[in-house]
Amino acid sequence: MLKDMTLGQYFPGNSILHKIDPRMKLILAVLYIVMIFLAKTPLAYVFVLASAAGLIFLSRLHMRVILRGLRPILFIILLTACINIFWTRGETPLVDWKFIHIYPEGIQFAIFMMVRIVSLVIGTAVILTYTTSPIALTDGLEHLLMPLSKLHLPVHEFSMMMTIALRFIPTLVEETDKIMSAQKSRGTDFSSGSLLRRAKALIPVMVPLFISAINRATELAVAMECRCYRGGTGRTKMNRLQYRPRDFLALLCVCCMCAVVLLLNRYTPMIV
């Protein structure tokens, strides 16, 4: 399961999404999230799901990569659906047996939440991490937050910190998988027993993982000092970011998508 986590990974390519300016990608990601939470009707959610499929097509990423990214959050998706099914109340129950009460509104809301989570993970991952290198993401975030530097906030350091944290997620996941494999070869069982017993079995994993993370952080700090890194003061860029017509076209498309969702909310009815 740990090997299936693709959060923070970058997949090089030559698609349209790969070529969009990283600053515009951050703006598009925010608008895309807003579009998802604006959806209220079934047709609006169908349009949101179709939009996520369109992003996958434009990114030219293999569907296997997308599904691998969804597998680690499958439990969260199912848990959210179950909570909404059993806790959402309506008028006429479909199932009314003892303490179990299931209403059509609960089933509909559970489906909506599943579509929302899947679309949110797919869209933000495809727009940002899968198609944007960590360096480009750092530059884009720094440029967008540059007005805050007038308030003497460390914009460059904050952007660098966020990108390094995102970049090291796959590394730590890989390290965790190696440690767990080594512990399993020594007879450690992580999958059986009570919840408390399985939690105790993770202690031999957490200790070397923390030590490894601290060592990697120290090595990174030393490497940055050896390259005379002193923060954002006086730094220049070899490749300057520049907006192109395709960036504004992408912004227009996402704005139109938000408008379509609003229209679907207004002119299409709810099922229940």
C-alpha cells in the first residue's frame, strides 16, 4: 500500500498541463477546488467528474498512475460514504431496522461526497504535483506570495520549505516501506492482532524512520550550505517565469467550468 502513494511525485511529460506556467497552475488548482465545492446537483457532480477525466486526458498520464494515487485514500472514501449513509436523515427511510436507518438523502449525499473527494484528489494532483516539477512549483508559489514580502515575511523560505516537505513525501514513504520489509523479515507482524498490538508493532518502524528523516534533513542542510544557499535575498533566476497565451486560455476554460457548474445548480433539479 505504501508503494502506491504518488503524492508529491513528478511525472515528466510534454502535455498541455506540463507546459502551463506554475503560477497559473496554482490559480487553476484553487479555482478547480472552488468549482468542486460549488456543485450541488447530480448533473453538476457528473460535470465535475467529467472535468477530472478531462484533466487526466490532457496530462497524458497513464490511468494506472491515477488509480495508484487513489488506493491509499480508498479507506477514507469508504468511511466518509458510510458516515453519510448512516447519519444523514431524510423523510422516508429505505431501511428501518432497529438502530439502522438509511434514507435516500443519505445515499445521495454519500455518492456526492465520494465524487467530491475523488475529483479533488485527481484534479489537484494532476494540475500540481504530477505535472509540475518541485523547482517550478517553488518558483510559482514564491511569485504569487511575493506581495507578502512587503510585510517582511520570508516568502522564499516559506515556499522552499513547503516544496521540500512535498518532495520528501515519496522519499519517506519509500523509506518506511523498506523499514517495514526489514522488520517483517525479522518476524514482525503488522496485520494481525488487536489495534493496540498493531500500534505497538509500529514502534520499531517509527524510531528508525525518525532517525532517517533527521539524517536526511541534516544532509540536505549541509548540501545547501556547501552551495552557498543564503535564502532569497539577492537571488536571481536562470529561467524567468513568463505568462503565455495558453495560460490565459486555461484560466478562461476553468472559469467557464465554474460558470457551467453554477448554471447546472440553478437549472437542474435534485434527485431527492
